[in-house]
Amino acid sequence: MARLIGCVTTSHVPAIGRAIDKGLQEEPYWKPFFDGFKPVHRWLDRARPDVAVVFYNDHGLNFFLDKLPTFAIGAASQYVSADEGWNIPTVAPFTGDPDLSWHIINSVVAADFDITTCQEMVVDHAVCNPMALLWPGCGADGERPWPVRIVPVEINTVQFPLPSAARCYQLGEAVGRAIACYPRDLRVLVMGTGGLSHQLDGERAGFINKEFDREFMASLTADPAWATKYSTVELVEKTGSQGVELIIWLAARAALGGGAREVTASYHIPISNTAAGIMLLEPAS
Ligand code: DHB
Ligand code: FE
């Protein structure tokens, strides 16, 4: 049977892709952020996942405002990396796992989630940067291939109405249940990308809420459904109009299920306009 081995959540700021391309990891601006991944790398070396189920939000690359599903799951055999306009380098394509994708799709539709299925899907910085952060030296031309296959699970955090935090949590639980009953011997990592607090435009551009971010991060081990009590508007007020991406962390955490133990966490302000958070959780038992 497939086994959920852990959950990594991280910010996905586009500038990370440029910093990796230019080798700026040791520069004073970037070092505290990149250092936060060192314990994650050590854990991945031991944990050796086969597949990553990546909860993320598309930023106008695969979907645009004219047609924007609330939830979409990839069922492609390959996902090509592309840039929707940040001028960041692309990375090597990711290999998919269509059989696991369809298993998850069938399971969540049977659980009454009306999702969009994507047999073709291009992925933006919200998939590519977290993958490059977790597996440095992989994926770029001439380097090592990505060591995991991926299943992208896309959540709309771009155009209102957004799914509620509570609904994202339920979707995560349904995806987690699907993985847990998948009858192939796979080690599955769950990833959630986006957040934490940030606002890119408007009167509150540059808004960051350290107290809320910290409370949210602590809740993911102590009381994982804590943030589901907030409405979308409340979350935008507390975290900024792009900080609401943290509902994706909630979905990923819910997929892990049950109790969780924090392996490592780091929080650094700012990376670009964003409060950059990283967490790695393992199942408690
Ligand atoms: C930034 C953060 C994001 O999450 C994003 O999607 C784009 C830009 C930023 O802080 O620059
Ligand atoms: Fe984003």
C-alpha cells in the first residue's frame, strides 16, 4: 500500500528561481532562507519519497481569468515548466504518475468534490521553485533528473470566489484518504506551496502579519484545523490578498491526516514581498 511519509510546506516567491539560477544561496539576503531547507534535505535523503503530491495555486499560466477551476488535479504523464511572466528560468519537465492521479481523482469525485481533470498541464513557479528548493541540483539542463514523480493538485487562490479554508481542508483530507488506500507500494510526500502573509498590490502592498503567521504555523501541529474557522475575507484581512495562499498549506496538512510531528520549521521576513515560511511534518505515529 502507499504510505504518506511527510508534508513539506513552503513559500514559492518567483525571485527564488532567479536566486537559484544565479547561485545566490550564500548571499546575506538569501542565506537565512535557503539554510531553512538544509534539515529538509537531510530528511529527504533518508525518507526517499517516490512521488510528491503537490498542492499549489496556478498564477495565470495554465488557467487564466476566463476559465478558472476551483480545484484541478493533473493526470498527465509529464508536466512542463513554464514562466507566466516573471522572467525566471524554467526547469526540466516533471514526470507524472497518471495511475496515482486517476486513483486520487476517482476517490475525491466519489467523495463529492467537483474537480477539473487536466491531462495536459503546464506548471509555474508555485510548483517549480518548491521542487528546486527541495532537490537542489536536479531538474536543470544537464543536472540530475528529478528524483520523484509528481501529482499536481491546484487550488484557486487568484480569482474570487475562492474555496474556503474549511473546504480546502476537506479536499486535503479526501486526497490523503485516497493516497492511503492506493494499492501500490509507494512512499508519498505531500507538498503545499504559497504564503505566508504577503500582499503584492493595492493600498496594503508589502503587508506582512508575523503574529498570525506564527500562530498558523504552530497550529499545524497542535490544532491543524484551527485556521478553518476563518472566512476567506478574514484570511485576506489577516494575511494579505496573496497571503491567502496559506489555505494551500492547510490542504496539504490535512492530507497528511491525524497527528503530526514537526521535523523542522523556519520563518524569515522578507523574501521579496513575502513572509517566507518552511515546515516539514511527519506523521506522529
Ligand atoms: C511574490 C510572492 C508570490 O507568492 C507570488 O506568487 C508572486 C510574487 C513576491 O513576494 O514577490
Ligand atoms: Fe504566489
